[in-house]
Amino acid sequence: MRHKVGSRKLQRTTSHRLAMLRNMVTSLLEHEKITTTVPKAKEARKMAEKVITLGKKGGVHNVRQAQRVVKDREVLHKVFGELKDRYAKRPGGYTRLMRAGFRRGDAAEIAILELVDRPEADAEGEKAEKKAE
């Protein structure tokens, strides 16, 4: 029976799986959007939600707990600064998972994992203005 068994193994050893998910969460928080397979995205979403919640709480202990997942110091500052302010009034559900078809090589189902309420329209507008100049 699989009662209360927590997560997917993703056909990897424990150390490989944890390192991969930590890297995926760090990339998600840095770029605010990543593309991966559906099972990996579902696992990364769990970790990312917990890290953002720690960021909202603030405090030294929560910073150190978030450092277990997010190894990049600049991304950690972003979590406890910009993202903390952005999601202050949101009670949860900081990420969105959208299915994006199938990968050509092995037909694995692909998903886009992104942070909700991200300022994508402003960022794309600024990029277009920079290219025009």
C-alpha cells in the first residue's frame, strides 16, 4: 500500500533527484518560467511553493531553511525581497503548470511551470524597446 508516500522517484537516485529539483526550483525563481516534463514540474512545484512561503514569513531561520533548496544567493535575495512583496496577500498557489504538448524525441509530455502574477508584459515591452534602439 502507498498510504502517505510522499513523492515521485523519477527513476533517479535520491541525491541526483534532490540536486535536480533544487536546480529546477532555483531556475524557476530566477527566470520565473521553466519548461520540463510534467512529473518533474509537479515535484518542483511543491518545493517552489514551500520556498516562497518561507520567503513571505521572513526571519533568519526561514532564510536558512530556504538556503537548503536555493543555493544561489542572488535568487535567495529575490525570494525574500521582490517575491515576498509580490505574494504578500496571496494565500498560496504561487505557480502555474500548463501542459505544452509532447517532446519530439521520446514523446514525453512537456509542461511549462511559471510563477503567477509575473510582470511578463512589462519585461517583453522593455526588451522590444531595447532592440529598437
